[in-house]
Amino acid sequence: MTTSSRPDAIGRDLPRRDGPAKVRGTATYAFETPLENAAYLYPVQADIARGRVTELDTSAAEALDGVVAVLTPRTAERLASTEDRELAALQDDEVAFRGQVVAAVVADTSEVARHAAALVGVDYEQRPHDVELRADRDDLYAPERVNPDFPADTVEGDVEAAMAAAEVTVEETYTTAMYYNNPMEPHATAALWDPAGDGFLTLWDSTQGVHPTRATLATVFGLDEARVRVVCPYVGGGFGSKGQPHVNVVLAALAARAVPGRPVRLALTRQQMFCLAGYRTPTIQRCGLGADRAGRLTALSVDVVEQTSRIKEFAEQTGVPSRIMYASPNRRTTHRLAALDVPVPSWMRAPGECPGMFGPEVAMDELAVRLGMDPVELRVRNEPDVEPGSGKPFSSRNLVGCLREGAARFGWSRRDPRPGVRRRGAWLVGTGVAASTYPVHRMPQSTATIRREADRYVAEIGAADLGTGTWTTLPQIAADALGVPVSRVEVRIGDTDYPVASVAGGSSGMTTWGSAVVEAARAFRERYGTEPPDGAEASGSVGPPDDRWAMHAFGAQFAEAHVHTDTGEVRVPRLLGVFAAGRIINPRTARSQFVGGMTMGLSMALHETGVLDPRTGHVVNHDFAEYHIAANADVGEIEAHWLAEDDPHVNAMGSKGIGEIGIVGTAAAVSNAVWHACGVRVRDLPITLDKVLPALEQPFG
Ligand code: MOS
């Protein structure tokens, strides 16, 4: 037991260890890595959505003073693997989406590179493109699996028959928009190819996983992993878009190999990030709920239509959260994809759960209204005893506790259930609720080493800190496991020179890396006892999950919405979330994760949408001026609370992931609050004033 150390480690409200360096500007991000004689890379992008490059005129670019090289499909090195077509940069003349990279310029300065890129002449043979997602397309197909490895469809019982027999039903279509991850730090890489010996590639890359990035780049270039090093101490946000390397990393490495011995820097512009760095697919969700008069679900279905690119499949698991949320004897979830001439969609904060808890959680609100039942009560009434589908017991499930605690804190009991009856001046006021969930993921591979260095304990693991708090929380876990004060623990992360670590994705970081650190600490203590000599060292690796249990975090989100009676303007002055996510390692960094996720959910509810022009295949609002993200003035009071949850099954720390659950359910809570405020049910996001205004023309009461 290490109880005496606990007050000093896990659960303590410690400030971020990387905070001072970030505030002072001394924390180096990938693009700013100090390197001698660096050259700069700028991509040339296709301005057609589909076709073939017939002519590339690079003469004007090459003639420019300061241009070092122009990479084209003719001059760029052949990659060892082009299996991942998103990463097969400059390998052929085909254009699969607007904005795809067709050439790239390397120059002495970023300004010259950008100027030269504009001088590259490109002729195309254009072919008809198709970028429109619709549920009635005749080419929709069922993917083999949905992200990361779920069956595309699940069926239990007979939904159709149960819907026909149900006393009360809801059957509606809900849609979510195309969302962009938009971390503050753009996708950026500095690359250096050292030709000595067999050659060695170093990448300083803004990534959610140095080891996964190394593995991918080694495959693409046909290099032994030992000949690639990836370094990334700090990340200015990723939200999934840096979870797998995108083409920018391959381009930087290609350029470095074209100018051996000279480092090359590439930072995508904000506009380029809208084409090259992933995004969340739009979704069309047909949701069906059937219930008896007592509010017990008898049928539950979610049929999802979404898009992927023609060159690479990504199937968002939008129907998956509905597989575990509520009890119902008859249930169905399906996913159908349209492969379009669009950029490659990818992970974005809570892929699956985030869009997939919009339709169903609004549908639950609609069902509650039809039943004349409180929406909190309706959810409580449909709690499953075991995980639906698998039949496994939950390691812990405290959705009801979150709903009850949230209702009490939010003042839910004072709510008049009728819509459109509460006014404050020119504003209609309403409140809404929705549930959240996120699975406890554990990655299969991660190792940590713990070493005594003088009076300190040093833990090394190639983990990542995206701004999430890893620099601060891993020392807390190590200190707890070693039984030493946290001030004596130093953690080193973000470099493939440290032991292998999994991607910071699926909210799995603390579960996976933390488990490896605890194992390393156990081995260290077993070998050296409490008086380890200087240089004493031990390693440990994450073990497999205990798959007898269904493991998920849950939460409840409450929103207050104001709708202006004349303009239809929607404001959300108040959000309150209560989460049950196991043991909280550090309340300060945890609150930041919950509140950050909720803010992103608010932004999704009210503002964010990528507007694709079907004529050109172009996302026309591809910058921060036009793609609005909730800014300070859009965000009111946001409170995040959590229940003390003791879960002995999830991992040695008792923690569940918290990076993603905050964005789950928020948009549904806001939509439900907007309905309660003004009586308009907005089923397609974002909730803009044009969607509520027509109904406001017949004023209430
Ligand atoms: Mo997160 S979208 O799983 O990186």
C-alpha cells in the first residue's frame, strides 16, 4: 500500500508543469525547433475536385531566387508504400479531391516558397465530380467495420414490428454538419534527413503519437523504424487530427530527402488544414424510438448515412453509442457510406459518440414530450442492467447519478415542462438535458521505464501531451505507484527515444500509459525496495483489459438557451455537466478537459459547419473568419462536476478517459433547451436563427 503518498499525488489539484514554459514562450513547438540553415516547404494544391494533372510548368518557380527544389510527381522520390492513398504524396497525376497536393516548393524562406508555389502552372483534364451526401443515393454501401473495429450493423429482435405495436413512437431524421478539428497549432513538421551511413530521418512533428507516426512514416518510406526518430514535446491541440499522420508529414520527409543534410520546415496554413488534415463527416441519422405509456423503450433504431473519400475509407461509428445507452428488447443500428470526391475524413474529438449522441438524445427528448414525462425520468426508466448487446456487466455505470446530481445542481425541479412559456424581456428562456457517454479504451502496446537519477525518479515513455495534462498527471501516477512525493518524480515524454507508447486517442492515454507506469513502478519496487541505488531501473508494460466487463464513462449535460423573440438569435448563457469517469487524477486538468469538450459541443450546437459548394467541391468557409468557432463572447457560464466513482476494474488507477466525453451530448442538450425556449425542434445542426425564426412569427401566449 502507498496510502501515505496519496495526498501528495493522485487527486491533487497540481498546476501544469509545462505551464510556465508555455506562458513564457520557451516551449518549442515542431515548427520552431531550433535548426541550422532550414529550408521551407509550401504545397501547391489542386483547384479541381476530380481529374488528372496533364501539365505542370515549374520553370517560373524554379527561376525564382531562393528556390531550392520543386517537387512534382515526376521529380519526387518513389515511396515504398502507396497503400494508404492519403499519404501517397506526389506519386501520380490523379486528383481525387479539391485541395489535394499536386506539387510542392522548397525554398530558403517561407515567403519565397509560397510565392514560388503560386507560380507553378497546372493544367488539368477535369472529370465530373460528386461531393453531395444524401440519404437517397443509390450507391450507399455498408462498410466492413466502423471505427475502430465495430460491426457496421447490429440487430436484435424485430424493430419494425415493435415500432408498429408501440404505444408512443418517435421517428425522425437528424443531421450533423461537417466539422473541422482546428487545433490552434497547425499541422507542422520539421524534417532532417542525415545521409550518413544508411541514412537517418528525424521528424519534429506536432503529433498525438510519436511512435505511431514513426511506424507509419517508416512503412511509407520503406525504412527500418530504427532509422526514424520522431520528437514532439508539446502539441497545441489535436482533437484527433494529429492522431494519424496526414500528407503534410510525408511531404516534409520527402522534401528532407530531396535536400539531404538540410532541415525542411512545413506548417500548413489554416486554409490548407481544411483539405489536408482530416475532418468529421457530416451525418444523416434516422432515429426510431418506440415505447409503452410508462416510458419503457420497446424499439430503438439508429440508421446512419455518412461520407468517406474515394481514396481512403473512414467509417465514423455514429450508431455505436446507441448500442449501449438504453435498454430495449428490439434494437438496430446501421451505417451506410457514400464514397465521394472529398478530402479524407478522420478522427475528431469523440468520433462516433459525438455525432451519434445528437440524434438519439434529441429523439429521447421528443419521446419524453409525447409521453408527458420528464426527460430525466425517461432516461432513468430505461437504464439497462447489463450492457445491451454484449450482456456484460458494467464495471461501473453512474448515468443515473449524473442525471440526478446535475438536475439538483441545475435547479431542474423548478422547470415548467411546457415550451415557450418563460420570457425574460425580449428573450424566450428554456432548459434542456442530454446524456453523455464515452468508452474506456486501452491500447495494446505501451511501455514505461523508471530510473533513479540522484535524488529523483525519472519515468520515460513516448507519450503525448496535447494540452491535456500528461506532463502533470503521469508524474502523479508514478509518484502514487512508487510511494514517493510527486516533486521527486520527473517524467520524459514525446520522443521515440523513450519506450514505445500508444497514440493519444480514444481518451486512452491515462489508462494505457498510466498502466505501463504503474507496472514499471511495481517492477522497480520489487527489484530495489524502498532504497533504490542511483541508476536503478525497471520497465513495465500495459496489460490487456479485463474484458469480462463493459467499461464506459457516463455524464449528463444541462443547458439553458435564450431565443430572441424578434431576431431568433440563440444564446446559451449556461451549461452544466456532471460526469462519472472513474477516479480523477488531477481536478484542475480534468476540469479543463470537461469544460473544453463542452465548449466545443456548444460550438457544434450553434456555429460550426463546413459549407461545401457542390459545383466546385470547395469548402468555401475554410478559415477562421467564415468557419465560426465559439469565441469568448459566445460562451457563458460552464460548470463541470464529477461523481466520486470507484471502479476497480478499469485499470490500476481506477480512472476513465476524460478527453472526449465533454463534447458528447452537449449539442443535444442545447437543441432540447432551444425547443423548450421557443417550441421549435431543430434536428439539423447548427442551430442558426433561420431555423427558429419562421416559428417565432406566431408569438406565444
Ligand atoms: Mo481522439 S478524436 O480519439 O484523438
